[in-house]
Amino acid sequence: MPVMRVKFGPQHPISGHLCLALDVDGDVVVNIEPDIGYTHRGLEKIAENRNYVQAVPPLERANIVDSVHMVLGYVEAVEELMGVEVPERAKFIRVIMAEMSRIASHLYWLCLMAVAVGLETMLMWPINDRELLLDLFEMYTGARITHSFFIPGGVRRDLPQGFKEQTFRALSYLEQRLGDYDRMLYQSYTFKIRTQGVGKLKPQEAIKLGLVGPSIRGSGVKVDVRKDEPYAAYDQLEFTVPTGKVGDSYDRSVVRLREMEQSISLIRQALERLPSGPIKAPAPSSAPKGETYSRVESARGELGYYLVGDGTTRPYRLKISSPSFRNLPAMGYLSKNVPFADIPVILWSLDLWPLDMDR
Amino acid sequence: MTLSPVAKAKETYTLLKDKILNWGRAWSLWSVHLCTGCCSPELMAVSCSRFDAERFGTLPFPSLRQCDLLFVLGVVSEKMAKRVKLIYDQMPDPKYVIALGDCAISGGLWWDSYCVVQGIDKVVPVDVYVPGCPPRPEAFIQGIMMLQKKIQGKEV
Ligand code: SF4
């Protein structure tokens, strides 16, 4: 049978906005070509036409399920360029928000991963538990997923009354739910048989492909910006970086589950140690001439911002190095001579989110 | 005037046909699973158990040949617009379109972007507009209810 080219996406329940062109020989995929750009919005150029604070809302939409990290990276870069020192309390609030966003993003990923292996119940559970976090976000910022709450110099407003208690309640519930997920999904025969041994990456290969985030940690490489180059208040908090051993889809999934546990403990620590004081430092409206690169560990991996200032109120150049784009080469590498049914599993074990890939 | 039973039945049928058909259509709106922009996480929230759009008969469905509703989920780039048109053309009649999010309505946040279609109604005809960035799940559901009213011929 001749090799046939099939388009997978963008109208497909699993691929989301991503389009992959697959060369299939019967049921076996021989080659894969990502066809990205369906959600390209020209974000970088748009940010260059806004001033530093106005650029926050568009940038946040680059990765809407993990919007806090998208803003955090940008804000850190702007502060570095302007030379603004952020107050301690704002740093802790940033950690709380960022870790909540990481859990929300991983829960979103979890349901898509479960759908990729064909378990529909697990589509409902994590999405419902994610609502808990979205309610917390709403309580604090007034928006479910698009908060625009970090500004150069700190955060917009202080934590509301009762936020701490409600967060603790939500966290203990989530902790128990993570155990449920472990039993329900990770120990299930279907999930194991569909993910173990699928999309195996050795540490050397992963480094060579330039993977970031949980995808590289699944192969046993311990890289985490929160540890390597601490930003916000991560240097004052204790956490471990979970890694996998084999480097297959199952390991990458387990890493994300363990990360959620770490995030829960991080939020608890940050809430308990929350110092008092101001939440905002005055920041100038224009940045001096110069350039900077800042990176944060988003839910999908390292997210970098390259920012050039030219002394005006607008960035001269803004370049985003997004984690999904950096994980994309692995998709092509792993999907050679695999059965067609493994493609969704590999795709979601790398957690490729097309919106921040296209920007 | 007395009608024969057959004629009576015929008259009743013509009266009720549209009503029953529209009732059936309004409560079984199956939507195409097409994500165009960043409003898509809210579709996920809406179709899962907390907000549960299935109460209103709406369910994202993988195959577009059996669908009669197209959600345009937010920003549509020039590249995606061709796909949206293609998908709309492939759907069987009667078909309805709901434009979700400011971007799908008028370009929204990306009003000065070089690659974003400023309003999806330039590409496909739209029945209901739901504003918001992204629209809350409640707004989502309100949009579905408005479409149902429209289909049933009531005033919206
Ligand atoms: S309306 Fe807002 S959330 Fe929706 S696609 Fe546009 S920018 Fe994204």
C-alpha cells in the first residue's frame, strides 16, 4: 500500500488547534510534519505596539490555561530591565498564584491525556477539580482565567479576606483527589498498557532535542528554573524536583502528578510564611536602553522572554521562547514508525499547547 | 365546514411539523469540535459536569457530518479562517453558528494584528454573538439558550 498523507487536526477533539501532517503506511506512521500557525496572532509585534503595562493582557492570552506564568515571565523581564526591586510580600503572592496556575494547567492536561488513552471519566474529574482553583482565582482577581494581575513592580491588589482559609480547604481536598487519580488512572491497566514504553526518550536524546519542563524531567534530567536560577520567592521555599527513570509517556505523566503535589506544598508554605508589607513598588513607565533575558518555569517548561528597551514607554523588541515550541521537535522524533493510535498519547505526554507554540 | 379525517390529520400535521422539527432541532444541537482561539478552555468547562451544557442538548462531537452547530471559539487567524469556511461548508443543513468571544465578534484584543480576521461574520454567517474575553460559562450557556429560542421561532 502506498504511503498516504493524512491531516490530523485542527478540527479534531484531541489535537486542539494543532495540525499534524502524518505520512501513514497502513496503520503505521512513518513521518510526521507539524503544520503550526493556525492560532498565530502576531503577539510579539502587538506587545511592541503597547506600552509596558498594556502588553500584559495580550501576552497572557498566549497560554491561557497557564496565564499566570506567561505574565510572570514578562513582568520579571521588565523589572530586570527597569531595575525595580519587588517587595517581599508581592514575591510570595506571585508564588502562590503561579503554583495555583501550575496545578490548574496540569489538571487540564490530565483530562486531555485521559481522553487520549480513551478514558472518558477522567475527562470530568480533573476539570471539575480545576474549577476549585478557578474559583480561588476569581475570588482574588475577579476573573476565572485571564487575570492580568501582575504588573511591573508587584501585584495589583492584596489578598482578600478569607482567601487563606479557602485555599487551605481547597488544597486538602485536592490532595485527596490526587490520590484518587493515582488509583483511578495511573494504576489502571488501560493507562499503563497505552503509555508504558510509548515515546521513549533517553536522557541524552532529550538534551539533544532541547526539551524543557516535565518532558525532560520525565527522562531523568533534573532541570528546573525554580531551582537553577530562583526567581520570585522560590529560594526561600522548600520543594523537590520529581524526575522519571525510563523516559516514556508514563514517566512524563507521573512527573506531572508529583509536581502537583509539590505545588500544593509550595502554596501551603508560601501562605504560612506570607510576610506583611507593601505589595507594589513604584515602577517607571519607560525602560532605559538595554536588553535582558528572563526565564521562569511554567507548567510546560522553561519560558523565556528576551526584551530590548530603547528608552521609550514601549519595548523595542520582545521575543518569547515558549516551552511548547521547544518541545515540538520531540514530537517528530518520537513519531517515526509508531502505530497511529499512539500519536495522541505522545502528543499529550509532551503537553504541546498550540496557542503558545504559535503565539 | 366538515373535514374528512384524512384532511384533518393533514392539517394538524402541517401545523405541528415545523413546531416538532424545530423543537427537536433546538434540543439536540451537536457542535463541531473546532478550537480556533484561546476561548477553548471555557468550552471544556462548559461541556463538563459543573456547567454541563448537555442539559441543553449541546455536546461537542468529533464528526462534523452529524453536527449542526459551529462554535467559533475566539480569535480566527487568516490561516484558520479558510478552515472555518471549509468546515462550515461541510456541515449539513440546517446549521447554526455561535461566535464566542470578542475576537470572533470584532477582532477584540487583536484589533491591530496583521494576521487576525476582524470578525468571523466576514467568513461565515453568525446567529448568536456572545461577548466576553473569554465569555464566562454562564454566558456560553445563555448563548445556547438564545439560539434555541431563535430556532423555535420565539422572540430573542
Ligand atoms: S476573546 Fe479573549 S480569550 Fe477569547 S480568543 Fe479572544 S483573546 Fe482569547
